[in-house]
Amino acid sequence: MARSAALIPAAGRGERLGLGPKAFLPLGKHSLLKHVLLAFEGEVDELWVAVSEDMLAEVEAHLLKGTRVIVGGKARQETVYRLLKASSADVVLIHDAARPFLTKTLIAQCLEAAEQFAAITVARAVADTLMTKSKGEIIDRSSLLAVQTPQGFKRDLILKAHEQALEQAVEATDDAALVRLLGHTVQTVEGNPWLNKITTPEDYALAKALEMSWQHAH
Ligand code: CTP
Ligand code: MG
């Protein structure tokens, strides 16, 4: 059986939300980071978290037994690259700490798809009408998907993609995009609104309001 790992970038400063690192923020009974770890518990062989240096002391209270911690980089891409080098798993699922509403069912689906296709991302259809900022032109939303996480990869492939990105000074907020630059296709796994990233104060307020119904439904 292929060895699997969850890689959780949590080293961001949460500047747009303005309440410190998002990983430590409470949501119901747990922090965002702990919600994510609890979802991955039992589904993967290794749990890896990357935090910033000044988060190292506080992170201990948010970990599960066996979770491994490293120091992340200045940008998310650098953080993920460090996580990829730290783990030796065959298949990795990369998931933002800022997306706490994650199910074990989705994780299992992503793992299976990642083993089969070598590169997958969770993504969902866009519901709003989309237009360009500059000219107000409407973009056909049926051709678009909003990218979420988890994203899953054979580790060899995503490591190669990150190394090429480094060489070519390509920066992306999305790991699957780096694999696509290698000429490799990325399969999609159906996402959902629960997986939207908590980015702004409004997103956090919504997440807190939704947490009760999440507990009932899962
Ligand atoms: N992240 C990381 N290392 C960085 C930057 C971001 O591990 N140097 C992580 C964040 O902790 C988060 C995920 O990447 O789990 C998505 O990033 P984002 O939503 O942008 O979080 P922050 O960078 O913390 O927020 P902001 O951009 O508002 O400062
Ligand atoms: Mg950021």
C-alpha cells in the first residue's frame, strides 16, 4: 500500500482577517487547525503541519498524537515545498488550515483519486455571474471552477513541479497549477461551499454561525 500524508500549511499570518494566525482561531470546540487534524486522523499515515517560528510554542496545544511540525516559509508555496521535502510519503494531500469543514469521506475520495491520477484538486462550480473588473465583460462561468483544497499528488510529481517553479521563479497560490505547468493533467474531485477558505472577518463570522449545523450533520 502507498504511504500517505496530510500536509497542512498553517504558517500564514492571517493579515486579511486581522486576528493573528488563523490556525489557532477557535471554531466551536476546536481551533481551525485541530478541526483539520481530526478530519485527517485515521485516514492518512502521517500528519504534517507547518507553522511560523513564532507559532512553535503555541501550536503544541492544537496537535494530535504523532503530528509532526516544521517551520514554514515566507510564502505558502515555500511552506508547501518544505512540507514536501520533510515527508517521505508516496501520496500527499495538501490542505489549508483555513478550511476547517472537511469530511473523512472527501479525504478518502481524494486519496483514491490521487493514487489513480497522480494529481487532483477539489474544485467546485461557480454560482455567481462573473465579470471582468476593467471592462465589465461577462465571463462564461460554465467553463470555470473555483479551486479549493485538498489537492492530492504523488509526492514525486508535486516535488518536481515545485522544483521547476523554483528554477523558473514561478509563484502560485495553488499547487495543482504548478503540476499543470509540467504538462501533467489535474483531475478534479467535486468540492462544496463548506470548503471555502476563511479569509476575511465575514468568512470567519459565517464559519462560526455554520459550525453548529456542521456538528449536527457530521
Ligand atoms: N500559509 C502558509 N505559509 C505562508 C502563507 C500562508 O502555510 N507563508 C498557509 C496559511 O496558514 C493558510 C493557507 O496557507 O492555511 C492559505 O493562505 P491564506 O488564506 O492566504 O492565509 P494567510 O496567509 O494566513 O492569510 P493572509 O494572506 O490574509 O495573511
Ligand atoms: Mg496569504
